[in-house]
Amino acid sequence: MRIIAGIFWLLCSMMVVAQPVLEPAGGAGVSFTHADEFAEADYAQMRLLLANNKLQLQKANLWNAPMPQATLFQWPTRLRSNILPNQNASYAGYYGISNYIDQNTGYPNLVQDYNCGNRSYDLSSGYNHRGTDIFSWPFPWHKMRYNEVEIIAGAAGTIIGKLDGNPDQNCAFCTSACDWNAVYVRHADGSVAWYGHLKSGSLTSKPIGATVTAGEYLGVMGSSGNSTGPHLHFEVWENESLTKLVDPWAGACNTLNGNTSWWSSQQPYRMTGINAIMTHGKAPVNTQCPSGEVVNEKKSFSGGDTVFLGSYYRDQLAGQTAAHEIYMPNNTRYLNWSQNLQSTFNASWWYYYFILPTNAAAGEWRYDITHNGVLYRTRFAVGQSMSYTFNGNGSFFDPAQWLGSRMPSIPVPDGVEVLIQTTGANVCTVDMPVIFLKGSKLTVGANSNIRFQQNLQWQ
Ligand SMILES: [Zn+2]
């Protein structure tokens, strides 16, 4: 018995030694209230706009009577098509939800969402939040700058309103009236969805009266109008008169349309996970509005360098743990520790750092985090560039054309070398713009072919 207890004690002590619990060097939970406000005057203006457009569309025979058919939404955002959640785990996820509809019509500070929680807000003006706010994360301003998060039609319909050309980098409520950039889509059942706060100039070129299919591009996530940061405000009404609100989320406290979900596949109330793990040359700087964050992403280091390790969560839940591990090129574990996530946040970010020994093994190291049963992995190079080799034939943006299906994130980060090594008549075709950030490198091998249908940009 004593021996078993002794072994048990030894195992426990080994576990403690092997996996210390470390506090992050920096980071924070981010509340992301992402407030927006629509005064009654704004609604009156929108009703007028939609009523005028309706008249025009009726004259042009483009306004159909509502059909008795349910509207079911697909998710209304996506990553730009040339960003792939690749093995760098910089884009394992890209969004979170900051606010649902406030189902409690009282105010102020009387808030209830469809799930009987309080992820919403109201204002002393009497405004109760009437949409779903979907924010990009991490580095929302960076994502906006590079058009990384697109807004797409949740359901097929007709564009019955468009507003564009309004400032899109607002960080607070406007002090005087300010319009947003938005697309309004009317579905076959007559219901109307708003897609608001879009980036100026990014809206679909389709005119009012044109039809869009489910999943069709509408614009880029921005922060126009009354907005405290880049997010999509997605609001649904039973028809263009904007008198009966729809809450697409089925749940016990949805008093608007009960337990009928308007999603083709409704997401859980919390979608816990890691949106990104990254390595940085300096601590990342977050939440600067509107100048943007300083990402400081870096993929290659030398012995003696300090490596910053960033992790960016969506729906971090109190009581969770994250297991961090760093492996050397020979697959030997170099460091590992555990992190206790103590609070629940819509979004959070944490970073650690360590100093590479001066004789650190050259090659590709990796940084793994296991959270909620999911392994997230990123790699960084020591003593060499982080290389990605295109050795296939076809689009630069097709992971299958890259050695090991590993392609760099775009914009190409500091410390990354992109090698183009095609054989024979094979060609690497740059069919969408590629941004190379300072410290990155492009090398085209001898007898290799690269064709530019779009520009390379150096920043
Ligand atoms: Zn909103």
C-alpha cells in the first residue's frame, strides 16, 4: 500500500513538475459590447428609404407578393476566399458574437437574450438591441484593413436598399446623425434582413432590385454608423414596414417567434474555441481604435531572441484549462505548462514569452495548445526562414499545390520565405492579390514559373 501511495505521489509530483501552471505575461478578456444604436428617427428614415425603393421596384415589376415559405439563414459571414484556415492556426476561427437581441423591452439595464442570458444591451434612450452582432477576432481592424471578413447573404432575396460611402472607422456613437453602410435584402416570404456597419466602398456592385443567392458576397465587415468597432449588425424584420422584429435564434426566452429558429443550422449559444495561435517578435498590441492593432507577427527567430506566444479565444469559459507545449525540431518537448482560464468572455487574448537559448536547435519548432479537447498548432523557425514551397501547378491559393499542403498566411508575415519551385510547364498563378509584410521574402527557383494575374504588394 505504501509503495502504491509512493508511486502515486511520485506520479503527481512529476505531473506538477512537468506541467506547471503559469500566468500569462499579458492579455485580457475583451467584453466587446460593440454597441450600436438606432434612434426612432433612424427607423423612420429607413422605413422611408425602403418604402421609396418599394415603389420604384413595384413600377419595375420587381416586387413580388410574399410567399408562404420559411426563410432559413446560413451563417452571414465568411473569411475572404484566399484566406484558408491552414496549419498555421492563425485562422482556426475568425469571429465571435457580442450581442443578441434584447428581448426585455424595459430599460435601462434590463437585458435578456433568447437563451435567457444577458449577452445584449439596452440604452437609457429606450433602445433595446434588435440584432445579432458578429465581430471579427482577433485583430479586427487589421482584418478590416485587409478585407479579411466578408459579409454574405444569409438567404436568397432581392436587394431593396443600399447605403454606401459613409465613414467606416467609427469607434463610438456619432455625436451627430451619421449613416452606416448597409445592404437590405428581402426574401421570398417578404421578410427583410439588414447587413450593417459595412466597410465603405466594399458593397456588392449589384443594384437595388437585383437578386442575390444565399452565400453571395454583400460587402466587407466594417465599423460604419453608430459603431464601437468592426462588426456585422444582422437584423431581421417580418417585412419592410419594420414593425415586427424577428429573432432568428430559437430559445426559451425568445418571445418574438418562440422556438422557431430561422437558422438552417443554429449554432450553440457559446462556441468555445481558439480563433488563432501565433508567434510574435514583440508583444502584440490590441484594441487600438481606429488606428488598428500592431500584430507583430513573426515566424522566424534566432538563438537568444524572445519569442512571444499569442493565443486568441472565442467564448472562453470559466473553469477551462489550456495545455501549452513547445517542441524542438527533433520532436522533443522543450517547454510545457498549463493555463487556467478563470472567467467567461466573448473574446480573450493571452500571451506568454520565452527566451531561446543562444544555441537553440535550428529548424522548425512548433507551439501546440490543447483546449476543450481540440489541438491547435502553429510553427516557427529558428536559425532559418519559415519556408513554404509551392511545387504544384495552379493557383497560389490552392493549398494542394503546396509542399505538405502547407501555405503561408496572407498577408505573408515577417520571417516567412515563400519558395516557388515548379517543374516543367507547371505554373504558379497569382490569381488574387498577395501582400508581403516587411521581413518576408519571395524566392522563385531556377526554371520555375510564376504568372501574375494580380499584383504582389510589399508593405
Ligand atoms: Zn448591433
